[in-house]
Amino acid sequence: MKRPGIFLIIVLALLTSCSQSSKKYKIGVSQCSTDIWREKQNAELRAGAYLHDDVELRFASADDSDERQVQQIDSLVATGIDLLIVSPNQVATISPAIERAHDRGIPVIVFERKTDSEKYTAFMAADNYEMGRLMGDYIAGRLGGEGRVMEVMGLQGSSSAIERHNGFADALHAYPGIEIVATLQGDWTERSAYEAVLAYEGVLTGIDFVFGQNDRMAIGVRKALAESGALSARTRFCGIDGLPGDDGGIRLVRDSILDASQIYPTRGDKLLELAMDILTGKPYEKETRLMSALVTDKNAAILLMQNEEILRQAAYLETLHDRVDAYLHQLSSQRTATMLAIGCIILLLVTIVAVYLYFHQKARLNDEREQMHRQKLDFYTQVSHELRTPLTLVQGPLAQLADTPEMKGAGEETTAMLGIVRRNAEQLSALVNKILDAQTGAPAEGMTPEQIDSLTLSQAEDASADTLQPSGDIAPAASSAASEGEQPCLLIVDDNADIRAYLRTILQGRYQVNEAADGRAGLAIAREEVPDLIISDVMMPVMNGLEFCQEVKRDVTTSHIPVILLTARALSQHQIEGYESGADAYITKPFSPKLLLARVENLLRNRHLLKDIFSKESIAVDGSLPLSDSDAAGRFDTASDLNPATGSSQVLHLSAQDAVFIDKFKTIVSARLGDSELSVEDIGAEIGMSRVQLYRKIKALTGLSPNEQLRKARLTEARRLLVEGAGSVSEIAYRVGFATPSYFSKCFKEEFGCSPGEV
């Protein structure tokens, strides 16, 4: 905007202010500290207030003191402010004061740093994690992936320091040749970084790059290294803030004192605009992310020149404001000024209304388009379900029929007729896919029936590579139940009776199969029977498959059960919804029976592998799960391949729900280990489960019954006490809950292969 335009806006705003004796809106600004960055932001807030005749700004700075900032926030609230802008010193300590303001009905804008409270109206800041990550990538690029790096963090506990560190560390994690020599703790000031380096007891020589989480701390590290004699010509420095001015980061980069900086936007004008939108009831974004830019030797001179011009213009505007203010005091009694102010107010209101109506209309049209898109997607999803389900019941039985000895021995004419039917069914399936993909906006596959047949077979073979016997038949699930002569129990949940019957023909003989016609009935059966695996449709009445899966994974009784979603909803967004609901696998209709069997087998085998590990030692008294952290990280992973066609699966691990259950079981058993009267019913009552539910849950997770786990825990604790010489055999037997020493000795020898006395 040119100077005359700026001058006119300021004149109009100040003319309006002359006609009022008091401000309508009082905005409190609580800054966590005082530095050149916040001084620039405060100046922008004041400049933004020039355009609002009804705003009074009240500033307070805590100088990095949590206690002072809490007092200042409470004081601002007590004075009757209409809105609070706060930059928290630390994540948690300022939250109670912010919540008190919010509970009194005062809108709260959290700026630049986060709070751990959810009681705020809006949040505005740059992406500190992304800034740290970009700086890490920049340093890695400058070093060519090899070197030694030091980091100096900002105030401990502040969200910006934590996020910048996390982004920086994540970026450098991809470069094993870069060593992070040290991560020192500062408090955003140059002095804190200087003292942190001098207090560091490690080796300071040979550092290639220093990342200060702001420019001032980077300069503090440079001074400390120079004073200690550890500064070398190859050591480079970078920071964040990129402020203009004599001591700002842009000039420091231009003068080669810093290798790079990143502009952290202050945007006081945008902050005030957000505050006014909230106060005046306009639409606003709850989360606003500000853009930042990297400053290097290639653009520092231009950026510095631009910022110096901006500062000069701001100073000029400030001068204009002071002059106009004096003129307006002289003209306040004149009718011309009053009429002009009234006309400008009307014009401003008309403009605001026009802009508001424009954006409101635009938002309404966007909502209508989104609603139409959702309705279209729902329609074609329903069509997909209605078409793919019958196709499943055609293609699946055809594939099974073709593999029967009768068909393999049939004549050429029968085989040819069967091939015609099969090819046309596959062509119809491909045509349905093309039509649905075109109507929903997804990319069409455009595959021939032969390609589809090849893909289906390859998917089934990939999925079952580890589970097929040399003969090519799907092997029964390698579960503990199978090894004991029992078949694993499966639950099929689908509202289509033909699909249930078809699935039963695929699964019977290998597994025990229960059925339910909707999610609610399936949930009741799952809680009562606790099956080994569940296969569920998605689109069902009463309770759909996504809701059913969420309930299964939420209930501690059933949370360990693997769930396969078998559905006609083939879009990637549908598959993502399925995995987000907790599903372990997602298979689209029509499907290959071999693919389904391989997926079932993999999930049951992985669950059995987890049982084997838990059955080898006690889970109750040693205070930890049987796996070390590194072992667990290497062998257990919650993530499954989001592509259900691959049929591949990572080894299962304990879900968060199951981990809580095991931990609660451990706690109860450990607390009452010496109680010889402790029973499964007692443990179940404390956990909130019936005896049968507890038995099935523990058996499913560990392969052992609750009584076996309790006895193993007692024997493990007894062996530890015997090794430590904590008492006689009889004393220790009673101490760990055995009623008689003789029975204890018998169980001990069965478990460990030697008598307690030998230990």
C-alpha cells in the first residue's frame, strides 16, 4: 500500500477514535519474556490497533518467570479484559491461570508456545517441529551427511523448545554419519547458551556445526567456544528467529557470523485480526500455522534490505500517527471531521458486511458441495456393496468348484463351459470396478480378466507363502488349541446369510465357526465365547462393522482378538477407516478363498507366537513383561500393511488395552502372592471379569490358565528368595502362598528340574 493510502487509513481510524471517550474491547497481552522478537510483535499489535477504533491493548511481560506470568494473567483478568492473548513460559505451569480465564468466559488465544490445557479459544504459531526438522536437513546437507553437531535448546519445558528439538533430532536420525555431540539446555538468552557451553564437561573441539534454537543462543555458543579456544574456522552456526536490525539474525547471516537462520514470524497484525474476529463473532480458525523462511548467504542481503525498508515504513507510519493524533485533537470539535468519521464508519461497516457475506456464501457453497460429494460417495458405496457381494458368491464358489477332483477330471466341454462362466464373472467384476472408480473419482484399474486372475492368484500366493504345505493346500492354524487337538474358534459377522454360508464352507473342517447377523449380536457372542478370530462385514444394520470392531478392541474381554474386515468398500479411504477402527486385516470383495485362509492362518499363527513367548516365564511378579524393550521393538509391531491384497502381516503384539489388562493382573497377583486362599474368582472380581472370561482372556494371551500363571509366579518368586537366602524352604513356601512345603517342593521340581534344597 502506498503512503497516501496508509495515511488515509490512519487518519480515518483516529478520526473515529476522537468521537469516543472509552474503548469497547480490552485485550490483555501476556508475554513470557522481553526480547527483540517480542518487542517487534508488540509493535505490530499496536500498529494493527490503529485500524480498530474500539481496541485497548494491555501488555505484561513475565521475564521468563512462571510465577510472575500466573500473577499477571490473574491481574489482567481482574481488570475486566474481553480477550486474553498469552505466550506461555512453559507447557504446564501456566495452564491453571489460562483455564481460570477461560472458565470466566474470556476468550483465550495461545500464541507461539503451547499449553497442555484444552481450554483455549484459538492457537497461532509457526510449526516449531517443522522448523527444527528443516534446520536439521539443512545442516545435514551442508555437512554432506558426516560431522559433529551441538544443539542448544531454549527454556526447559517450553513447547517451542521441545518441538524444535524433536524435529531436529528426527531429521538427523536419517544421517547416521552425523554425531550429535551434546544437547545443552539454555533459556533463549545469549548468556544462558554461553554459560551452558562453558559448563559442559565434554570435548568441545572438532565441532562442525552448532544449532542454537534461536539466534541469540547461537551467538552465545560462538562466544563461549572462542573464549575456550575450541572455535575453529570450520565451525558453523545457525539459529532461528531471523529478525531484522543491527543484532538480528538476517544481518548476522549476511555478515557470515551465522551460516543460516530461519525467520520465525511475529505477525502481531494477524494476531490482532484473529482476536477481533473472535470478539466480533466472525468465523475463525481454531488452529493457525504461520509460514517461515530459511535465511542463507544467498538471500540474506535481499531480506535485510526488505526488512529495513519495512522498518523505515513502520517508523514513518508511527510518525504519521503522532502527527495525525495532534491534528485530530485540534479538529475534534469541527463538524466536518465528525461527518467524515461517520461516513468512514458506514463505509467500513458496508465493506465488512460485504466481505463477511462473500465468505459466508463461499463457505455455504463449499458445505453444499461437500455434502453432495458425501451423498454421492455413500450411494456408490452402497451400490458397490450390492454388486460385489453377489460377485463374491459367484467367483468364490466357481474357484472352489474348479479345484474339485470332479471338475479336474471333467471333459473338455465342461471345462470350457466353466472357463466361459469364470472369465465372464471376472470381466463383470472388472467392469464394476471401472464404473465405481470412475463415479467416485478413484483411478480406474483398467485390467483385463487375465490380469485380474493373475493378480488374485499372486496375492493369494504371497499371503500364504509361509502357511502353505508343499501340496499347495492351506494348513490348519498353528495355534495352541490345534496342538492340543482342538480347532480354533472363529466368529463370522455378516447380515448376508449366503455370505455366511459361503464362508462356513471355506472355513469348516479347519476351524469351529460361529455366526451372527449384525454387529450387536456378534459383540454379544464375542464377549461370551471369546473366539480366536473374527471375520466381519462392514455394511450391516443395527451396528456396522467399523463400530463393531471398535467395540471389540475397546472391551478388555475381547481386545486381543484379531479382526478381519471383509467388505465391498474398496476405496483407500474406506480401508484407512477400517484400520483406524482397529482392524488387523482388510479384504475387499470379491476375494480369493486362498487369500482369506492365508490371512486367517497368519493372524492365528502370530497370536500363537505371542502365547509361546508368554508361556515361557511368569508375567506376574518380576515387574515387567517377558520381553526386553529391544526384543519387543524388534519382534512386535502394531502396524499392518494397509494394502489388504498383499496378505502380509507383521507379528502381533500386546495392544494398549491388553497391556493394561496384563499389568493389572500382575499387580493383583503380586500384591496377594502370599495368600494361599487367592483364587481365580478373586482375581476376576478385582479385574471386573467373570471366572470364564478371565480364564479365556489369560489363556488366549499367554497359552496358560490363570492358575498356571499364579503358580508360575509363586515359583519364580520362591526361586529368587532361595537364591538370595531369604529363609528356609518351608518359610519361603508359606511366604509365596503354598499351603504345604511338600506340595511346594513337588511343584518346584516339576518347574525347575531340581528341588528347593538344591537351590
